[in-house]
Amino acid sequence: MPTLGPNRYGKAETRVVRVVRDGAVHHLKDLNVSVALAGEMDAVHLCGDNANVLPTDTVKNTVYAFAKEHGIDAAEEFGIRLARHFVTGQESIHRARVRIEEYAWERIGTAGSARHSFARRGQEVRTARIAYDGERWEVVSGLTGLTVLNTTDSEFRGYVKDRYTTLEETSDRVLATDVHARWRYGWSDDTRPVPDWQRAHAEARGHLLSAFAETYSRSLQQTLYQMGARVIERRPEIDEIRLSLPNKHHVLVDLEPFGLTNDNEVYVAADRPYGLIEATVLRDGAEPLIPTD
């Protein structure tokens, strides 16, 4: 006989933009919120009984209402507020997972006194995933699309070669990647001090950038580890960080047909295929809990 396995439902990708008007100075928050709920949902699957189902339209409305009633400071704080509301507000809901993408906008400086114009900041997106079962929290923050590049201090040589290897060793290359990072906080219950989400995120991002810039790279794997280790060493509230770094290859252009030399000056940026380096860096004694996919 077939049996019902793990299941959840909710509202995905509720886009909410919150504007705070402080006189002539305006503040902007731009989030994409996905909520998934789980609990006593056997009846709705097996016989269509909706008695325990909170409509997904209600979930969407709650996101909008909370943006107005409570405002949006840190994405993590907003997600925690939503998760707590759904788990404690509905007897049939036992677990909530909230995923948030935050799109960054930079203020456009003008000569006038008004400060209400913004420009979208590149492709970087701040992420947060909050899970709550009524007792325990799991908060995973991160970022995607942070593009970084070193024009030197990177080499790649001494690797395994077989009959299909054509890549030449290099002692000086461009190293570029799009940083996809997720880090898990040690905070897990309301009896412990809540991290300063804004500061923790900003400083974790800063440590990732500093480690990338300051590491003499013999491989992207080495750079990845140094980036993750810097975050673990400098941010005591973070127990685990998972990094996924595509190697954005920059290949020297052959200029000899034109009678020109190319002394590491002219490259073609190849977008695919690309090497993909992934790994998790942990605090000593911590378990790897961030999903690998």
C-alpha cells in the first residue's frame, strides 16, 4: 500500500518592497520571500479535508502585513518573525521554513536635498533560510552573485596529467569567481542571545573578500578554504560555512598571428564550461548541516 511521506506547502516568491519615508530621506528594502509549512496535513492529501490548511494566499498576505506592521530590518529577523507566527499561531502547523532573497539598492547621490533615488547594486543577492519547529531554530544566511577577481597572485601547476590533458601549467593567471556562500549560526533557541544579524552578515562578507584578496592562490580550492576559515575564525557565532565557487576562466588571447606579444595583458572571459569548486568549512566539533545541493 502507498503511504504519505514528508510533505510541506506554502507560498513561494512573494515579492515585497518596503519604503520607509523619513522626511526627504527614504529607505528601501526589496525581498523575495518563500514560506513552506508542515504539520498535520495527512487528511488534506489522503481525502481532501482542508480543515488544517491555512491558505497559501493567507501566507502571502501575512508577508505583506508584517512588512507594514513590523517593518523590515534584517532579513533573518523578518524570517524569524514569520516562522514564529505560523508555528505558534496555528495548532496544525508544527514546522516552518522561510527562505528570503534580499536585493540590494544603493542610494543615488544628487545635488539636491531629496534622497529618494536608488540604483540596483549588481547581481549580488543576500540570502537567509530560517527553520523553526516550535523549540529549535536553524538560521542559515548567505549571499550569491558576488563577483570577485584577482589579476595576479594566482597559479595552477603540479596537477595530475593523463592522455587527455591539454591545459598548460601557469605561474601567473587571472583568478575570478562568483561567490555563493551560506553560513549557519550556532544560535538555536530563544534562551541564548540573538546574533546581530546585520553586523554578522556585513562582517562575514568582508572576511570573504579580504581572504580572497590576501591569499596567494595555488588553486581555487586553497582560496575557498582560506575564505571559509577566515569567517569561522573571526565570527564566533558562525559554526559552518559552505562555499560554491565557479572558476570563471580567463584565457590568454593568441596575438602572434598579428605580430603582437601577449604578456598577461589581453584575455577572453569564457563563461562556460567552468570548473566548480565546492566545500564546507566547520568550527571544530560542529556537524555539517547545510545541504550540499
